[in-house]
Amino acid sequence: MIAPKIKGRRLTALSMYSRLVMGGSASSADFVFLGGDVSLDLVNTTIVLNGRFTDLLTTPQRLSEWIAAAGLAPSASARLGTDLHGRVIELREAIRSACTALIDGAAIPGEALDVLNEALRSVPVPELRQDDGTLTLEPRVDLDRDPETLLGILAQHAAEVVSGDRADRLRRCDNHDTCTLLFMDTSRSRSRRWCSMELCGNRHKVAAHHARAVSNRIRR
Ligand SMILES: [Zn+2]
């Protein structure tokens, strides 16, 4: 199967998230794209914000905005009904369930597999394209005409994350107390601990430095 190439606005989204974590309010562009796979970026649309679990995809409009920000469609014009929105949220939770099971070394729950397999039925069919004399086989993605393919694209990416040869690179951010983000560890040493240095890595460094300073003061 051929997964469509995704172009996300990773750095912009990251700075948006930093602003959110600092205490701003959720708006159209406040999504994070640091999962290394669009299915993990979907899972990461629920975040812990000021100590509260926050869903960034509460409406079909928000989902349209996320689709555009994730590079799945050129604009936020995809017509999405409440039914499809509900199914994307259901798929998101199934992907989360599958990924966390894998990270914890457990079997993927049957209900999560059922939701993923149902969505896999909507994988877009491929078509031949000819550009500048080069012939390529690409998925036929038209979210305006056939919004169901969205479920197929996301499920296909998730299936490749949990069953492909990158499955052992799936990680949960080490900052368990205030971060729920998932990502693919693509570092050569396979030692990435944080969703990002900017967010949780530096927070950890500052906390560790503070703890060392306090214990030094106590010892003196
Ligand atoms: Zn984190």
C-alpha cells in the first residue's frame, strides 16, 4: 500500500504549542506536529494544558483546520459532517489505545483493532500520474468529494506505525506528569526521551538543575 506524503507545519505548530503551554487559549492553528507520523499527530490533538486534559478537535470545523494544518488537504475546505467528525475521534482513540498498548508491551485491545480495520476499508485507491515524463502510482485523495478516505489515510498510517518495521521506535514523552504526547524516535541512538527539547526536555533540565541547587543548599 502507498501512504500519501504529508507536509505539516511542524515548527510553526511547535511554537504555537509553546504559547499554549504558557497559558494562551486554543485557536485555529494551535496544533502540534512532532509525532513523526500523521496518525500520532492525530493522537496528539489531545494535550495537557495548564494541568487539564484538553481536546483540540471539539468540532468538525476544528477537524477541518487540523486536516489543512497537517497537509492532508490544501485548505480547510473539506466538508465534514458531525458523523465523520465522530468517527475520526473514535479512530483517534483507537490509535491511542493501540499505540499505548504497544509501548506498554501489551496486546492491542480487540475494540481498537476493530475500529482500525473498519477505517482501513476506506483506504483511497491508487491512480497513475504522469508529471514531466515520470509515471508514479499515488493514492487518489479528494477529501471534498470523498471525505471517508480521511479515515482510510489515517488508519493506514496508524497500521504502518504499529505493525511496520518502525514499531519499536514508538515512544511516549518521558514527562509523564504533564505531557501525553506520542512520537516516533527517529534518532540514530534511539534515545529520544522528550516530545521535544523546547517543551519537555528543557523543562526537565531546569527542574533537575533546581533540584540539584536545593540539595546543595541543604548539604551546606
Ligand atoms: Zn512532552
